[in-house]
Amino acid sequence: MAGHKAPIAAAARRRAATGPAPSPTGPASDVHPVLRRAGAPPAALDLLAQARAGLDEASVLETSNERYATAHLAALRTAAAVLAARGRPESTPKRRAKIRSAWEVLPEIAPELTEWSALFASGATKRARAEAGIRDAATVRDADDLLRDVAMFLRLVERLLVLQPVLPQPRQEDDGRVSGREVRDAREVQDAG
């Protein structure tokens, strides 16, 4: 039995000796990294990064007006990330000509964010007053509450866009019905994920 182990040990030494040579730039696994596909387009990811930076900035500003306005802008950038990821151009020239706020469009694109949209839309006037430098436009409590709300909204949207990519919706037939094949395909994709 002892003679049987010697060839195995010798083979292990040969494998170790013939392995890849050490590289001055690091292990071979670092040479060609495989890029992982994010669940959101680069523009949306950039907006999320800007929102995160804005939120960090707002948390250290001194006046409540500055903190409120900067936090509200972070919320707006977060909403813009959702619109960049999910938004579609308006279908008619008349609708394209009408200017609408992100808070109006967001519930159409992401109905699960309707309450957040209403919350931040209600603070738009206060933000404008704070940016205009109107004294006491936003109290310390207003700024603190908004900072917490924006932080939660940002985390929610990051999960929504990055960790859970939007699945393609089934196409509808001319009469408004969803085709059976589209439903099966959508279920298979959901089950696989």
C-alpha cells in the first residue's frame, strides 16, 4: 500500500511544478475579468451615483435650506435614473410637446413608486424656495426628514434597477389579448431568475 502512495505524490509534485509561472501583474484570473451585465443602462447607473453623491453632500451641509434643496435634487436624480432605465418616448407629437415633471411621469413608468413620486412632488415648491434663499423655507426637521426619505428611496431604486432587471412585458395582440407564447416565455424567464 505504501508503494501505491508514492506515484500519487510524485504526480502531485509534477502538477505543482508545471503550473503557471508567477506573473508580475498578478494572478491570471485578474488579466481578463469577465464583465457582469448590470440590470440598468450606464446612464441610469451614472444618475444613481450622482444621487448617492448628492445625498452624501446634503448630509454635511450647514444650513437647512441647502440640505433640503440638495437632498431633493438627489431624489430627482434617482427618479431620472428610473426614467432612463424604463422610460419610452411619448407616442404622439402633442404629448411630446407637453413638458411634464419627472414626478408626473414616474408613476406611469414605475407604478410601484407612485407614493414616492407624490411625496417628492409635494416638496418641489419648498425646494424652489430653499434654492431662492428664502429664510426658513425648510426647517432643520424638514431637511432631516427629507434626507431619510431620499436615502430610502435611493436604496429602493438601486435594488429595483440594479438587482432586479425589468423583464420584457408580453406583447398584446391587435384585440388587446396577450399571446399565450409571450406569457409562457415571460414565466420561463421569471422561473429561471
